[in-house]
Amino acid sequence: MEKKQLTWGGRFSEGPAELMVRIGESVSFDARLAEYDVQGSKAQAKMLAHIGILTEAEAAEIGDGLDELLREIEAGGFTWKAELEDVHMNIEQALTARVPAAAKLHTARSRNDQVATDMRLWFRAHCEHVIVRLRNAMASLLALAERTQDVIIPGYTHLQRAQPVSFAHHLLAYVEMFDRDAERFAQIRERANVCPLGSGAIAGTTLPIDREFVARELGFVDASGNPRLTRNGMDAVSDRDLFIEFSSACSLVGVHASRLSEDFILWNSAEFGFVHLPDTFTTGSSLMPQKKNPDAFELIRGKSGRIAGSLTALLMMVKGLPLTYNRDLQEDKPPVFDAFDQVALVLDVIAACLPGVELNRVRCAKAVEDPLLLATDVVDYLVRKGVAFRDAHHVVGALVGLAESERCPLNKLPFAKVSEVHAALAEDWVEVFNLEQALAARDRVGMPGPKQVAARIAEWKAELEVG
């Protein structure tokens, strides 16, 4: 290995062992930061020219050289070298070989604040990428909800039939979840928008750098255009809160996507039979020719564990580290990158799969024929007649027990026996079992009444700007 490749090697008499190169390299995964490393280095060059370390001509030459390198990288023509450890040193060495003035580029900069800056640029961009995908998934859920507003299904608690809801109302619950996810990523993007460049390795520099200049160049500014700077160099280079927050937000998306998937897996089963999934997002069996498996949703459900594992890895990596930078932190990027990759894939699959979902309206209608779904409505009937809720609850429990002993549906009990249970039960009690009437009565904010559901769909359409 040539001595010039060891950018930190001035005090060493021997180069690193091959195994040290293997364990020490990160370019195999941080090469994806090239775009952001180039952005940061161009801003650094302009700042160094601004304070007189570089001439304007040198800064321009460095900027042009960085642009050329990035084009080469994006075209797949750049050769990454593991012995140069990371994306930063690979780009710097290649640039210096072409532009000798680039030997000055690292003035007043450490790889510590360099990578912190690169990652903040990455977080800003990739929070937005996730938000776009979340909104696409929300739009697909919304479209499916809009075309199934008239379908009523059982809502479940403890996986037992509970009360009737519209299929659309059920789907809109996931729109709410994904909206909260988008909100979290917007907040993380805002917290990422603070510039750490100039913190150096730990304690800044004695050179007269202009941190505000760099922050403006990289867009680390508030709504009024004022630069936003980290205020403690030790924290700036060792902080991994953004990594953990981003992975945590990804984990919540994974959990929400997994719950959505579980619903569709259940609904697609022969036991439920509420939905037909598109052939393009299902697979067959290598043995049983009749099978149509909901593999896309099962894979999403599985990936939620992988995404949560990334969060756990980061938490365990950081928990025992003293200030400031420790080489352990090189392992911060693979979990974040993988969490993003998997969340992006999961959301893309949801957005693409849902338009092909069809409902089995006959099976849905059959499921909501169960009169026990409206047992709570009988309680409400009694409450309106002045019966205390707890008493009414016990009365209806007795009616359910009577129906079981008589082996007949709740709404088919002979009135003579019903009237013996409580005096407030009149012959009109059976009117409670009108399903459409029961849904229409749920007409307050957050309820599954048709008017409320239609209004919420209209609100979401306006919010997401979809037709």
C-alpha cells in the first residue's frame, strides 16, 4: 500500500493489516453518500476561498473536479478502494490526483464533522422521500376507501366480532396512522436541518472559518434564511439522535404496514373471504396447485421485524459510548440505510397493490348479518329509556345468554321471553337491528356513519391533492 493512501498515517511505520482494512472499510456501504459528500466539499471549498485559504480559481477548479467525479460515480465508472476506508477519502484522493489544490480542501475539517454533515444532508433528503411514499400509500388507501364506502363489515376486538363499521372507515384508520408517520418524518427533517460543519474532530479550529457561510451554502437555514448551526462541537460529532429517530420513525411505519398487512391476510383467507388480492401481488405453491398466497403482505409483515431490528442495533451501539467520536459509530449507517430501503419498498408495494384489491360483497354482507354486532345498540336503546348503563349492560348480557340457550339469533328471540328480562324492553326493540340505521346513527366526528366517512374522505382528498 502506498504511503500517500494513508491520510492519517504520518506517525505509523507500517500500513494496516489486510484484516484491519476489511474491518475498517465503510465504503462498501457509505459510497451512497457520494452526492452529499460532494455537496459538503463544494461548500467547504467556497468557504475556504471566502476566508482566503483558497483562491477563487482554486475553489472553482475544486468544484468542477467534484462535479466531474460525481458524474463518474453516478455513471458507475468510479473505482472504489477499500484501502481508502470510506467515501470521503476515496473522493478526496481521486480529486487531489486531478486537482492538486484539493490537498487544501480538508483544512479546518475532520472526517467527524464531514460525515455528520453528509448524514444531515442525507436525512433531509430521505425524510422527504419517505413522506412522498407515505402519501402515495395514503392515496391508494383513500381510493380503495372511496370505492367501498357502502360495504359494511364487522369491526373486531380481540379478533372477535365487535360492532359494524364500514370497510372505508377501517381503511381510513391506516390513513391516520400513515399521516402521523409523515408528520414524524417532517419533524426529523427539521431537526436534521442544522449544520455541524466547522466542529472539526471535537473542538473546532483556530483558523478563521465562517460556519454561517457554509450553512447558507448547504441550505441549513430557518424560514427567514438565517443559518442554523450546531452549538457544541462535541455533541455535533458524536450525536446519533437523528439516526435513532429516523430508524424509530421507520419502525413505526413498519408496524403500521404490518398491521395493515395482517388485516388483508385475514380478510383474504377462506375463513373470512372479504377480499380478493390481485394476482400480481400473490404467489402460488410449489406443491399445491390451488394455492394463492398473500406473499406481498406476508413479506411486509416480516420486514417490520427487520426494520425494528435496525433501531435496536443503533440503540445498543450508542448506549455505552463516551464522548466524543468512537469508531463504533462507523456502524451507524447500515441500519439507517437498510431501514430506509425496506420502508421505501414496503410503502411502494402497498401503494401498488391496493388498486387491484376487490371486495367480496356477498361475504361481507353475510358477516354483518350477525345480530350480536348490534348488542351494544340494544344497550343504547335501554339507556334512552332511562335505564342506567351498567344495568342495561347486564340486561343485554342476559338476552345474549337467553339467545344462546334458545339456540336462536338474538333478534329472533320471542318477545314474550324478551319482555320477562326487563320491563323497558318493548316490541320495538327489534328495530335496533336495522344495520343501515345503526350506521347512520353513528354520525359524530370519528364515527363510521356514512356522512362522517364521506366527509373524512373528502378532507383527505383535499389534503393529499388527489382527484
